[in-house]
Amino acid sequence: MIWDKAEELGRMIGQTPEYKALRRAESSLRDDTEAQAKVELIQNLARQMDELVAQGQMPDQATAETYETAVRELEVSATGQAYAVARANFEKVMIKVNQLIGQGMEKGAQSNIITLS
């Protein structure tokens, strides 16, 4: 029963305007070659910097500046801005969903009635 409810919740989340907008924004981001190049550069630089930090080293100034510039350029592009807004809106939905799930769990833990089948 719990798995059915989880799947139903997933279907309902997938039908929200926020989720649909996020998917459209992701598609636009993938289709924008300039934005996609920035995303790949950001991911590669982030991976390099993570590896350096894991080894106890700090990234050099040039790498950090290149990373920051790429992030800034992506954020100010129309495609990047649309994606950031869509993602933020969807995250708000998920925060509310998680909050309500938590409240439901608290109520369930306090209840003496067993409802699982």
C-alpha cells in the first residue's frame, strides 16, 4: 500500500505546472549549445576542484575564477535564468511536499490505529 501511495504521489508531482516547467527548462538548456557548453565546463571544473579539495589542496586562482565566470555567464543567460527560476519553483513544491509528509509521519507515529494493509 505504501508503495502505491508513493507512486501516486510521484504521478501527481509529475503533473504539477512546476515540474512541467522544469522539464521544459531542462530541455531548453540541453538544446542551447552555448549554455550546454557552459554547463559542461562548470561540471568539469567542479569535479577538478572537488578532487583537489579531497587531496587537501586548494584550486588555483585561475581555475576558481574560470569556474565563477562560467557560473555567472550561465546565470545571466536567458536559458540559464529560465532554468534557475523553474528549478527554484519546483524545489519550493518539493519542500512543501516533504514538510507535509513529515507532518503525516508525526501524526501516524502518534496514532494507535494501524492502517497498513
